[in-house]
Amino acid sequence: MTIKHNKEVTMLDRAEEIQKRYNLSELPDELVEADPADLPIERDWGGLGERSGRAAYIERRPWLKPAKKEIVKDASPLISPGMTSLRYINETLLPQIKWLKKNSDDLAERLNAFEEKTSNCEFANCKLRLAGTLHIHQGA
């Protein structure tokens, strides 16, 4: 077996050498392309400025990469000690706005139900019914 200088002898190099020595037609698929996850992690260990073993391990397994956190800096002005305008809006005003919107939707539903109730007058001789105005009979 020939030793190559200034280069590590890999399994693929050895397989090619054996192929030449014994006049074999082609290499098996496992030897042609090596799966990077199957290679030893030590191949990525190096000196200063090179990747670490942990970084190489995570690079070969992308599902292990931590999700990137979005950093939001609150640069809004202070409106009181310890309270910025953005924080005040998010913690106080937005919940109140959501509550008011919900109440307005409920009120709109109640008004629609009231209009429907007033437009259905049961008395045939009612002057207001004939005029087409909204009304409710209190005695009924």
C-alpha cells in the first residue's frame, strides 16, 4: 500500500488502491460517496480559528440548531419612572381597546336584535306600523 504524504489516507483512497491492485471494475456505492454524518466528528477539530467539534456536529444536524431570537429594543421615551410609552401601550391601552371593540360588537348585535323586534309589530291597526317607524307597544 502506498502512503500519500501531506494528506491523510482515507477509506476512499485505500479502496481505490485496492481496486487498481486487483483490477476491480468499480467501487461499491458505500465507498464512492461518504455520508458526512457517518464521518468521525474529530475530522472537524482543529487549532485556533477552526471549527469546534460541537459546531461541526450541529452543522451536520440542522434540526438541533437553536431558533434565532428576535431582539426588540424598547427605545421609546420614558413617561414615568420605569415605564416607557411602548410598554404602556402594550400593557394598558391595547387590552382596553380590545375590550372596547368586543363590547361594541356585542352592542351592535343587541341593537340589531332590538331593531328586528321593533319592526315586527303584531297589531294590524297600529298607526306607527303603517307609517313604518320603529316602536314597541308597552302594554303588550
